[in-house]
Amino acid sequence: MYVSNFIVAQNYQGEKLLYSTLTTAIVSLDNEIYNSIFVLHEFNSYPELVSELRDMGFIHNDEFDEIKALEDIRKDAYSKNNTQTMYYMITPTLACNARCYYCFEKGVHHETMTNETAEAVAKHIIDNRTDSEILIQWFGGEPLLAPEIISIICDRLNENDIKYSSKITTNGYLLTDDIMKKATNQWNVNTIQVTIDGLEEDYNRIKNYVYKNSESPFKKVINNIKNALSYDIFMRIRVNMDLKNIPQAQKIITYLKKEFSDYANCGVYFAPINEVEDIMPAISDEFLNEKEHPLLTMLNYEDGYAHLGQSRLFLLDKPSTWDEILLKYYLHPIPVSCFGSCKCSMSIDSKGDIYICHRFFGKGEKYISGNVKTGMIENEIVRRYRDYKLPESCEKCSLVPICQGGCRYNRDAYGDKQACVPSKGAINELILRALGEMESLSENNDEICE
């Protein structure tokens, strides 16, 4: 037998608390027993306990190769999701009415999709139809600068009885009543995401809108969000978190809670800005010189009104309470780091060009993997992003099951640390937080471990 590599161990109430990132099992052991089994590998000293720990995935028989098992999970996930496209990210335009300093689309072309290309996009979706409902995410640029393009595509899908729902990622400035009527009655939108970068003065400076009228963009966007919430639609507000200025993000959370906590169809989450390490530390760092890890600072703020990142619950068919808690804190195992690299997902820019990842939009021909008129091609960048092998820097990490190598784009653009799962730097504290939430829901600790 051998001890699993995928264990996070920490001191807890005078004992050793172990969490398996492979199986999600959690157990507390006497320190002497822990040392005997997990340090000295005296498996014969506690045969019954070792048998139970083996069942929970903390210990394996020699014939079981957990590294190979994880590789097979990634390989199988790519294989199963390499058939029909179920998710489309479409940019009606790469033009934008804001000029945010942190935007990853700096230097891209700013073309708006032509009617002809919109028809070709719709035809591609129709020709590759599936019996299941597809999801379309309208992205940009600012997608609401080209509502007529969205309408052309949606009209063709509606005419051909394509089952779909859609989401919009927007800065919210153009979220008018007319747009909301189109969104709900014509575009089948069920979710809208808007980013709030700061309070009024900072927001107006950061967004740096092209408009030069006297109206405050911040006030306009907040009013637009409130109006949008009057429709039967879910509003997701993202707070971009600058790790060098946590108080700024906290002020935004306080404001959003005051303005939107009474709306059942509104959720707030925070996400760190990605930058190269000499400009911005990675959220996966431990922040040992800080009083508290930034993730915990934000999660504890305003009674946890804002969540960490977007929910991963879609990864589970029937999530249990324990699974839901783990997913919320990025502690649950996943099959692949990103489904964007599978054929089930496709990103299409305003020229109708196809990309393996939407963050390559408009960055040049070497990132293009086909066009809606000719179909997707399996070129070098597709093969690289679909490679199920782990980067060498990840091979011995205990968090591989919950990360699976992390975000490939972030690794290429910003470095290894920015690719890691965000929970890494505060993993011990987040496990305790998850355990505490589970204990508050159950008085029987044995049920928690099961």
C-alpha cells in the first residue's frame, strides 16, 4: 500500500485533520496514529483503520495508480465532450464604449460583425444542431453596441426551432428598457453579468467611457441594473478585486449589499485581476506577510454577502450539501481545468473566426482555429490546449484533482502561479470553513465524514 499524494493535512483541535482532494473525504486522527500511518507507513499497526482510510481514498493498494487514474479522467472528459457543440461564446462586436486599463483585449481589432457573418454564425449553429438545449454567451467588446446582430442570430435560431438559452456579459451602460425587452422576449436571456470596478469616482475613472455628457456612468449603470432586476432574469454582479487594494473592493461590496441585498434574483461575486507577478501577486500565493489571506478577508466581509468566483455547481449532476459547500470554495475535484478546450465549447469573434478560448479574441491569425463558414480546424493551438498531460510544475501538487493543471491561458499570459486554482493559497482555512458550514447543518460528525 501507499499514501495518496492528494491529501491536505493540518493541525485541528489537538489532532490531525486530513482532506482528500481526490475523493472529498475528510477525517480527524490522533497525532500518534497519523504519524504511524502517514509518516512511518506502519500500515499493519492499525489494520481496521487503514482499511477504512483506504476506502476513503487516503491510502491505496499498490496496483492502483492514482496519477494514471487522474490522467484517465481528463482523457475521458475530453473524449466525451469532443462531439457536439453545446456552448457558444459569441462576440457581436469587439468594439467597446469603455476603456478599462486591465482589459485583456488591449490591441485587438474592434470590428463589428456584419449581417452576412451573423447569418453565417446562425447557419453554423443550425447545421450543427443538437437535440439538447445549447447555451450562448454574448460577449465583447461590449455586445450591446450591436443588438441588431444578436437579433439576427436569435431570429434564425428561433425560426429553426433551435433550443437555446443565453447570457450576456456587459458593462451595463446600454442596459435599457428596450434591450431588456429584447433580452427576455427575443434573445432567451436568463442571466446578465455586469462588472462594478469601484464606487462612483473610481468607477468612472477606471471605465473611462467614451461618452462626454454630464451624466455619471456609475449612477446610470446602477439604475440600469435595478431596472433589469424588475424582469424575470438573474443578475450577476462581478467585483474585480485588486489584490493591492482590498479596502477598495470591500467598499464596493458594502455598497452593493445596501443597494441589492433585497433582490432575490441578484448575486455578487468577487474575482482577482490577473497580471504578471511583478505587477500583481497571484491569488494562489499564501500571503504569509499579511494578517489574513485576501480570500478570507473578502469571504468574511459583510457576513459573506459576496461569493468567491462563479459557481462550479454545474459540474455535478446531483450535488449533495457537502459537494455544494466544497464547490463554493473551489475544493471539489473537477474532470478538466476548462471545457473551453473541448469541442463541446466554441468561441466565435466578430469576424466569424473560431478560437479555442475567448481570451484569444482578435489577437491574430496564429490563435484562430477555423471560421464558421468553413468549420473548426485542429491546428497546433487546439492540440496544445486539448493535451490532457499536466505541466511538469503541477505533477507533485496535492491539489491536482481540484485544479487539473489550471487555466492554460493564464499560464501562458501571466505565469504558472496565475494558473493555479484560487483556493490554493488559503487551502487549510477554506477546508476548515467548509467543515464548519457542514457541521452547522448536521449534529452528527460521522455523517459528515461519510
